[in-house]
Amino acid sequence: MLLQYFPDAQVLGAIYPPTPLRALIAQTLSILFLVGLIILFAGEYIGQALAIPFLTNFSRKIGQNKIAAFMFLYMGNIIGAQLVATGAFEVYANNELIWSKLETGTLPTHNLLRQKIAMY
């Protein structure tokens, strides 16, 4: 819609990366989620096949309440997904930042954005 007012404008989308620590934690939680699912549903059999008594016993214990164990794993996965969602929305005009959701915490209205762009 802004292109109607500013036909020469370029609209570029990009991913604003999370901090390395957040990315590492998110990746770790994602791996733990997958490993947890494997243990939850096949851990007892894997433990018996590989002769690992700890894995067999642990899998039996969490298997007694699979719903709670699954919800715990799922919540960890959701937290990991939220860690990498930066919510960044930034608008530049002539290489100058004119709006940043990271700084303001809000998205601009169409009219406000049009006014700010018109200044450049």
C-alpha cells in the first residue's frame, strides 16, 4: 500500500537473527525435545536392546505419565521457539532508521509510516 505513495521505494525483507546465546539455547531445547520423544516412546526398547539399565528404568518412570512428560517436552520446545523470535520490524529511508519495533515495542500505523517516509 505504501508503494502507491512511493513507487520508487524498495521493500526488502530480512531475518533479524537472535543473539548467539538465544540461538544455542533454542537449538538445545529442540534437540532435547526430539531425544525426549524418542525416550518417551521407544526408550525402554532401546535400553533393553543396548543393555543400558538406566535408560530402561528412566523410560519406564516417565512412561507412567506420558501426558505430563510430553507436555514438559512440548513446553520446552515452545520456549525454544520463542527465544529465536525477535519480532524485529525496522523501516529505513535513505539508509536512516525511521522506525524500529525493537526500540518502540510497537508497530507503526500506516499513516505514521507514510508521514515518516515522506520526510525523506
